[in-house]
Amino acid sequence: MDETITFSFGENWKDFVRYADEGVLQDSLKDIETWLGQECIKGKRILDIGCGSGIRSLCFFKWDLQS
């Protein structure tokens, strides 16, 4: 039986990083702060399940470095 793979892992990431710049990162960070508030983020550990681009994990990491 010949299986055809219709989705090449990583292709979506290549498309994403073409437009993901510091502005996209800052917008994502602002969204997180709006949703949760800084008081909910500070001093917390974050578990990224891995269902997306990873930009939220990067935001939490950068936020932790800034605080």
C-alpha cells in the first residue's frame, strides 16, 4: 500500500518565520499581558504543549528576562 503524506512537517513553520519579526513578537506579548495580566505571569512556570508556532513560549521567556 502506497501512502501519500499530504503535510510536510515544518513547512508551516517556514512560512511563519518569513513574517514573524520583533513586531509580531511584541504584539503577541501584549496579547498575553492583556489576557492574563502581569500579576498572573510573574514568577510562574509555563508548560508549552507544542500545538502551535512556539511564539507564546518565546514571549513568556522574553517576558521573564525583562521582569
